[in-house]
Amino acid sequence: MTACTPLTVAVIGTGQIGQDLVSKIDRSSWLDCRLVAGRNPHSAGLRHAAHLGYPTTASGIDAVLAAERPFDIVFDATSAAAHRRHWPLLEPLGTLVIDLTPSKIGQMVVPTVTGVWAAGERNVNLISCGGQASIPVVQALATRFPVRYFEIVSTVASTVAGRATRLNLDEYVATTGQAVTAFSGVRDVKAILNISPAVPPATFRTAVHAVIPGADAGAVRMVAEQVAEHVRTFAPGYDITACTVVGDRVTVALQVIAHSDVLPPYAGNLDIINSAAIMVAEQYAARAERPSPVEVAG
């Protein structure tokens, strides 16, 4: 059979999410990291990328734009405001941009709900960590039951809520709420993000609260467990921890344990959105079908 040439990728952003992205790219046979771009020349993210042998720069997006050839894929792991500046610069290059910020610019993707990529789209938006965790449950409940209200409450440890996360709080809430409505059809929604200073750090968890007249507890649990099984195909630490039905009040509680070379186990918020990003990139690479000249015996 014929070996496929990995697609070239660049990562913009060197915080914890960027570090984990680089580690996940390093393990992928579909992706070839050609540049990791940040702004702080002394950042841990640039040191981590350099340790893995990848080119690094402190020139940010300018270095991405100055590359001799456009990258096949660019991951933007900065902030919503930064992505709004980056996209008009990246769009003419014809690259696939995978946006890990709550910018609301690109096509919203939740792998088990939408699939990983819509043909012709060049800006894929992964909504938020809470969105990636909750929307599979939200969409499944709304498909099965007459839902009147959704409330999404996510809790992340303060030690993994970096500067970009804190700058993005308003965008996080607005984008997550908009996505819940888009994928469920329910207009009465609320999204909440709690940053916990607890010691030891709190494991990433999300509660999906819903108002569902006539909800059956057994049916709700079955739907939630089916969702979890699907999500675990790319985020193995995803787990339903509780399902309760009291009258028309339904709660599905879940947590995500990180499976990462660089993240602590409680940082499931970063792991799930990065795992979704890698899944999008790898399946895009698989569809690209770019054979290398090297023939592999089969």
C-alpha cells in the first residue's frame, strides 16, 4: 500500500493548551509540526516544543505568515480576541484553521455530534471546553425528549485556567450558550463557568441541568451512557458520574480525566478540546489522501 505524507501544521499559543497540543501532535502519524509560535521567548510552551525537536518562535502569527509555504493546518490556541485578528490574515492562505478559542467565527464542530469537518469550511471552531463536554449530552437529550430549558455549569481548577481562559470568560459563556441553542433548538439556556481554587485541584466536571416534562430516569441514563461511550472514542477520560430526575428537573453530571503527557489528570477541560482538535486534524489529513513516493509493502 502507499504511505501518506503527514500534513504540515503550526501551533499558535504556548500556554498549557498549546503544550498539550504539541504533545498530541508529536504522537500523531498524520501530522508534522513545523512551527510552534508564541510571544514570550522564555515561555514553558516554547521550551517544551524545542525539547521535542520542533522549530519555535516568539514572533507569534507573524512567523506563521512569513513561512516559505503555507501550513496545511494551523491550530489557534490563543484567545478569542487574538483569533479575530488572526483569521483575516490566515484566510487567504487556504489553510485549515482549527480555532480552540470561543471566538464564534468558524463552523462549530463537536466530533460526535457534527462529525469532524464540513467540506469547504476553512475555519473550524471548537466552541469551549464546556461546550465539548456538554453538547453531546445536550443534543442527545433534545433529540429524545421535549426539553424546555438547559443550564450548563462547568468547573475547572484555577491552576489550569490560564490568562487566555480568564480573558475569554465573557466569550466562553456567550459562545457556549449559543452553541447549546444551535445544537438543541432550545432557546432558554444558560452557561456558567466556575474557576475553583480548591486544594487539591478540582477535576474538570460539567453538569447539564434540563427541564423535561415527564422525563423518565432510566431513559435519561441510557441516553447519557450512550453519549459517553461515543465521546470516549476520542476522549477516553469522559465519564457520566450521575443522572438524577426529580419531577421535571433533570441533571446529568460528568467529568473528564486528562490523558496527557504534560497535563495533570484534573485538567480534563484542556484534554477534551485538544483531543477534539487532533481528531479534526487527523481526519482532515486522512481525507486529503496525499500519497508519498515511498511504497510500503502490504
